[in-house]
Amino acid sequence: MPTGYDSATVWLVIALAGVLTFAIRGSFIYLFGRIDDVPPAAESALEYVPAAVFAALVFPALLAPSGDLAVSVGNEKLVAGALAALAAWYTERVLATILVGMGALWVLRFVV
């Protein structure tokens, strides 16, 4: 994909983004290595990180599979995701959630 920038500028931006990402991650390792106990407020906030990351990865694929917002019954990924969420809530088992979600997606995609 052509841009208006020369290749040296593009590589400089990529390298700078990598260094900044490494520095941010390293700062947390350094910070938590220097303190003995994580503050209770930080510890309670960190409990929500896995769910937030998972939602950030999954919801765009469910709500906009082709790039445009598609909230309808015709969106088989959204329907399968909703059924998987119901299975997760009801059974609280990962394997059941995966089986229901993939089974629903395959049925909606290949049978219906």
C-alpha cells in the first residue's frame, strides 16, 4: 500500500512504536518488581483485564464480520456467539461453550 512517506520514515515509526511498546511493558515489570504488595485497588482492577481483552478481540468479529456493523439475525457469527454466551452462562464450562458456538456456526453457515 503506497503512502506519502518515504521508507526510512515508515521504518522509523515502526521502530519507535516497538521501542515504546517494549518500554511500557518493561515499566510495569520494573514497577511490580520494586513493590512488595500490589495495592488492593490495582489488584481488583487487574481482575477485569482478561475479560476486557477477550471482549475487545471477539466483539468486532461478531458485530462487524465484513467491516460494517451487522446486528441482525442474518449475521450467523452474532447468532452463534449469542448461543455460545448462553451456553457459557448456563453451563459455566469452556468445552460446552466451544461446542455450542462452533456447532451453531456450522449449522447456520452450512445447513441453513
